[in-house]
Amino acid sequence: MSRTLADTLSAQVTGPVLVPGDDGYDDEVAAFNLATTLRPDVAVGATSTQDVVAAVRAARAHGVPLVVHATGHGAEHPVTSGLLVSTRRLDAVHVDPAARTATVGAGVRWAAVAAAAAEHGLAPVAGSSPTVGVVGYLLGGGVGPFARSHGFSSDRLLGATVVTGTGEVVEVSAAAHPDLLWALRGGKHGLGVVTQVTVGLVAMPELYAGSWTFAAEHVEAVVRGWLAWTATADPDTTTSLAVARFPDLPVVPEPLRGRTVLHLRFARPGDAATGEAVAAPLRALAPVVADEVGVLPVSETARIFADPTEPAASWVGGALLTHAEDDLASAWLAALGPDADHPFLAVELRHLAGATSLDVDGGSAVSGRSAAFSLGVLAVDPRAFAAAPDATARALDALRPWLADESNPNLCGALAPRWHPWTQQRLDDVRHRYDPDGVLRSTGPTNPTNPLAGGEEG
Ligand SMILES: Cc1cc2nc3c(=O)[nH]c(=O)nc-3n(C[C@H](O)[C@H](O)[C@H](O)COP(=O)(O)OP(=O)(O)OC[C@H]3O[C@@H](n4cnc5c(N)ncnc54)[C@H](O)[C@@H]3O)c2cc1C
């Protein structure tokens, strides 16, 4: 079957059509998350929308599932069969400075958009990592360093070229296929193969941002102080807190080896004087080991989180929280603090609300509008992966009074995303309209049927 499918496709597409064992196959299916193996029967390296059309039609005709692969940052579930379309050759970036938009191919990463936009004094509203793919990120919503000032990144999705599950090409905008535009803004999976998107850019001439590192002995003061500060935080300021426990292993750089560190990240578009005044109470929470908060060119936003850029194995879990009152700090410290018994290298809280709570004109499927925080856990030692799901479940149980009903597909890692029941119903309808035979699958977390069931993939 795979040879027949590959032969059919080779005659129809311009890009490479590869089966296991072919030169280039391993490279085509390699994922950023090394813990997940993608081994489809056939991999197609799309070079155009027409290549994608041929792949979708062939998958449908042969009755095999199709997944889309850009960077593999969101690859949580292995692929053992079927057809994979890789988008990395769709790498065009075009900035329209007058319209303040960028039109980019499905294989583009945020770093390329940021560089092209910077030539015109503009910036995308992107995530923490420059190497994440634009389309996969936008489809999940997108919570970045400017979440509170600028909202979910998907709020700036203006249009898309989409190959539906039946192999039709549709140009999506507010005027054409608005139901699909609504769904693409956060509905994540099963909505078609996106080959190009147009996003709004912003001018951010001044930015006061970076991170503070505090020593582990001050964790309680920092967690309590920061969470209390968020209750009345400036709406234009986005902050997040990560606690990382680095193992005492030679692979860990010497200054971090065997140490626990706290990172408090801060980003406020605007002038330095106001930024410094807003930041002052946070800077004073505890003695600062490394102060890297100051005036930052918007093109260097990636320094705020300093996310890893090289592929590595990881297990990620996440949830959304509704509020911080009623002593979230004590519960969080007990469940996930440096002295808690858990297998995670890093645990993180990101402050949301502000602009993330305001829906975009025309509406969106994004989950998390009513959340105040996102919570994430990260394991990188493969020996910890087996224990990670249960440990996450225990932590979420301990945090149940603060847990939101919804969870976001970009931020929930290997867990099932959960949309509001109304959104889930509407998403199911849109998915069925554009992919009636269920050809499209995801390498990431999905939950097509039961939004409130929880647990692993639905
Ligand atoms: C280091 C790191 C940092 C991150 N930081 C953030 C952050 O700050 N904020 C945030 O919100 N998220 C963040 N994420 C999560 C990230 O946004 C998701 O994992 C996202 O799915 C990655 O998209 P990708 O295309 O790069 O990955 P891929 O693994 O290639 O794609 C993941 C899924 O996206 C979908 N997809 C991708 N391309 C297409 C397409 N052309 N058409 C249709 N579907 C497609 C598919 O369902 C695919 O299975 C981060 C992840 C990592 C690993």
C-alpha cells in the first residue's frame, strides 16, 4: 500500500515523496521533540499548495490518515502509519509595511517573520520561542511574552489558504469562510492543511523586558510576592515565573549543575522609565542573582525566555488556572515547589488575562479567554517520562480549586485540550464541514469528542 501510494504521489507532486529507508526520509520526519517518533508510511515534502492538494486527495482515496509536520515542536503522539505532509519548504515571508501584515508560508518559523518585520520597524505577536512554527502555534491560539498587552497571537490571524480534508483549496478571511477563520483562531486540529497565513504586525518602538534570576532559598517570597502583585498588575505587563531544578550531571552547564533557580520574566512595551517603575516591586521581591531586565530591542524578544533552540526529548503537561486568590501560592509550592516530590525539571506559571480575555472581532475558537494563569510542567529526563502523567494528575488535583474547565492546546502538552462545550460543539461542526471523512489527524494533543473528559488523547 505505501509503495502504491508513494508511486501515485510521485507522479503528482513536485516535492520529494519518501518511504522509510529512502535517503532523506529520516530528516523529513525529524521532530524537535525527540521523545516522539514520526514514522509514516509515506512522507511528502510539499513545495506548493497543489502538492498538498495531491497529498490530501491521495490520502482520502486510499483511506489513510494524514498528519501535518512543520517543526515537531508540538509532536506529542507517535505516528506509525499513514501519510505525513511536511511544510518546511513553504518558506516564503512577505511583509506589507503599509498594511502592517505578514503573509507567510506554512513552513516558516517565528524568527523569520520577526527578522522580516524588523526591517520595517514592525514585529509579530509571537511566542516565547523563535524556532516554533508560525502556523502550528497560531492554530492553538498562542500565548507569548506580550499576552497581556496584545492578547492571543491568533487574534491577529487575518486570513489563510487552506486545503480542506476533501482536497479543495479555500481562501479564508473575515469575508470568505468566516466559520473556518473562527475555528483556525485556536481550534488547532482537524481544520485542513494550512499552506499560508496572513497575520497583523505591530509597532513596538520601545520595550522594557527580560528576566531576573533569584536563588532557590527565596522561592517562597518570590512566588507569594509575585502572585500577590499580579492581582493589581499593570495590564500592559506580562510576567511569568519558572522554577528549574537542574540535575547534577555533566551535560548541565557548570553554573547551573545541581542547582535550583527561579526565573521571573517581565515584558512591558513602552518607555524605560515607566517599565522600571512597574518592575520595581518585582525586582525587590528578593536578592537578585542575575538582573537581565532593561531596555530590549523588540527583535531580541527571544532573550526574555531563552527557550532551547536545539531538539531534545521532553514531556510537557499543562493546564489553565482561573485565579490566584485563596492561597494558590501555598498549594502550588506544596505540589510543584522545589521541595515537592515530582519528576519535573521545570515548572512554570504564566500570567494571562488583560488582552487575552478580550475576544477578537468576528470571534475565535481559542480556549483560555477566562483564564488568569497557565501552568506548565516539563520533564526532560526520559526516565521520568513514565511517571510524568500521574505526577501531573496529582499536581492538578492539588490545584483543583483554581483549575479552569478549559485547557489550551499549545499549553497542555501531552494532555487533551478542553474547549468550552459551546466552542467544542461548533468546532466539531466546522471540522465535519471541512473534513467530513476525518482524513486529517494531528501529531499534537487532540480531543475531538468530549471536552470535559480530561486525560490523554480523546
Ligand atoms: C520550546 C517551545 C516553546 C514554546 N513556546 C510557546 C509559547 O510561548 N506559547 C505558545 O502558545 N505555545 C508555545 N509552544 C507550543 C507550540 O506553540 C506548539 O507546540 C505548536 O503546535 C508548535 O507548532 P509547530 O508547527 O512548530 O510544530 P509541529 O509539531 O510541526 O506541529 C504541531 C501541530 O500543529 C498543527 N499544524 C502545524 N502546521 C500545520 C499546517 N500547516 N496546517 C494544519 N495544521 C498544522 C498540526 O496539528 C501539527 O500536528 C512552545 C513549544 C516549545 C517546544
